[in-house]
Amino acid sequence: GDSSLSHPPFEGVEMKIKKKDRKGKKIGVALGKAEVTADCSAEEAAAWYFDFCSRERMNIDREAGNIARLEIQNGEERINEKLVVSVRKFPVMIKNREYVNRLIWRRNDKTSMSVGVWPSDKIIDYGSAMSLVKGEAKAIFKATNIKNANGKSRCKLELLQYAGAGGHIPTSLVNIKIPNTLKVLHDIVSTFQCDEDVDKTELESLAKIIKTEHQEYDPEEEEAIRKGKELYIKCMEDENFDEIESLDDRVKMKLVHVDGESLVTGVATTVVDARVEECAAYEFYFDSREFKRKAKDYYITEIHIEHVNQHTFYFFARRKLHKLLSNRQDKSKIIWKKEKDGKVLVDISDTNHQHGSHLMNPGSINISNHSVWVFKPLKDIGEVPQTAVTFTTKCNLNGSIPPSVMNWIAPNYLSAVSGMRKRFDRSKEIDATKRLQ
């Protein structure tokens, strides 16, 4: 049969499907494969998968509109084995399918667990007549623990799924049913996900590095920081600018024509209730789950990252800026550096490095970008640290862009500053301190 990589409908889960036993536009057998990483141990994941009729899985099944989900017990089962039944709802004019299976779990080695799913010929008495077609399902679920430097449990999940429809059904229906079957991995991830804890640990670790660990910079990195600082200073000193409306009244935005260039440079400033190292870590940590979850807010549809050292990485992104515009793509080199006066700079510049070159799409327009974040320490308010944040960005989107569209893009692009401010907001504590003065 033909093999095709589907567009995964469930975020973070890689899926492939293969269709076999074709009969015109109908399919009799389909194979599915899915992989993902979960915030739990292999043992926890295997137990979740084996617990066929847990409250959570029963709720998921009801929401999907399925007819029945049962565990059959006769008192003779081994502790690692159970007989289960699922009656799946199919569209009008196609009979519902019954799947009767035996589940068996086992430990493969010290790091991994498996659960096997195998069809059973057991006849099930539902208490009333149902017109069903018996389907055939086979699966191997494997969970493998991953070493984690931060001590948090993580494991890799793999699922191989065989689905026999008990006859031939439309290909379009197979394209829906197989991903929905593989969705069980997404359900496990959702159950155990602890994105905030993982991001918090990583951000604290990076902030500590920025604050305490000496960094060595090569000439190319030093030059990038110098140019970033130069752009920042020019924008701060230029008195010819146009203010633009900000959606956040605590963030100021303006447009500057640096050195009289026709290409405009956007500048956004605010004060954040956090230390400079925390702010810099938050901006530099592109691997964060929060950033990947919110990437679409910055028009990003695809991301690839290659780390060089503790203070430098390469970044590739493809963006859909507006429905009226062609896709954009860019490759950047991102560097942070802490200055002697306590300021921290993060420079984002174009790069010709080979990273991401194979991802460049001839149908997308290349962006030219130079952005710099500057984090300057201010006096604390009570016990709340304060940092002056300035984001300066000069971006050539290339192509013909209507002014109305550009006016819409600019404030939204600069709104990353507002996102940072809200992320660390401690207004209640500051107000309480001021009331005591």
C-alpha cells in the first residue's frame, strides 16, 4: 500500500498512516504510527494506557460519541492482562464496529514498558441486539524513560496500530479514524503535562547562568553585540519618530527612521517586575513550551533551533504574517551578553549559516531582520525587582505590503514586550508596598 505522512491534527504528536487492501476508493486495512514525549515515567504512561475504563478515558469515549467501552472480568485474569470491548460509532449508512481485544503489559527492561493489544474471538452479550460489524485491532504501545538533567520524569511514547475495518470503508473515513485512534498518545500527554514546571526549571537555570557564569565570545559574536548596541543607541537618541498606539497602556511604541533610512525601525519600551537575568532568560529561551504554544501569536508556523553554546543559537522560522501576504521565512543568530554595568543585551541578526538551509522554501519570501533587546536594572520597589526593557527591531519583510497591513503588523510584532511585562507582573505587591510608604 501507499505510505503517507499525515498533517498531525494533535499538537506535538508525529503521525504516519499506511493504507492497504484497497478496493476502488475504499480501504479495508490501515496501519498507523505515532510518537511523542510525555511528562511522566514509562510506568505511569503504560498504566494509563492499560487502564482501559478509567473515568478519564470513559469521558473521552463519550465525548467522541462511541456506543460502549467495557472491561470483561471473570476472575481468572492475570494481573497484567485484561479483556476489553469497544463499540465505535460510524457514520450513517455504515454499521458501527465492535472491537474485542486482550491487553497485556510487560516490562521490557529497566527503562521501558510495553502494552500489547490483540484481537479476541470472545462473544459479548450486550443485553440487547445490536447490528455490529466485528473489526480487528492490533497494537503495540511502548514507553521508554528519558534521562533528564533536572530530575523530572519524562518518557518517549510510541504506538503502532493495525486497524481492520471488517470490510471496506471510504478512504476519507480512514483518514479521520486512524488519527483519532492514535490520539491516545495526545491524551496521555495532556494528562501528565507540566509545561509551567518544566519551563520554570529551565528559565531558573538559564537565569542563573546569565547571572553567575563567565562567557567567552568569539569575534563574530562580539561584532554582533556591538551592532545590536549601536542600533539601540541610535534609536534612543533619534528625536524624529512617530508614536504608534499600543494595546498595552504600560508599553510605549514608536517608529524611527534610523539615519534617514526609508526602512522603519520599531521600538517598544516598558518596565518589567523581574531581574534583568530573568527577563533575558525569558526572551532567549526559544525552546520553552510557552513560546512554542504561543508561536502562532507571532505569526510563526514552523520553528527549528540549533544550539551553539550557552549564549548563542541559530533559529529558523516560517511565518504567515497576514492572509493577504505570501509566507515569510528567516534564519537568525541569537546571542546574549551581560555588560559590566549590569545590562543584558540579546541580539537577533540575519545569518548565512547553513542551519535551516534545507528548510528554505522557494515559494516563501526571505525576511531580513535585526532586533535587539536591552534589559537595564532599575531600583527595586520594596522586594520587587525592576527592569527597564527596550525592544528594537528593524525588519524588511520584502515584497509589496499595503500600508494598512503594515500598520496592523507593527504593533502586533512589538507586542512581545507586553507579553513579557504581563508574564512577570507583580502589581499587587507593588501597590501594597506603596500603600505602606
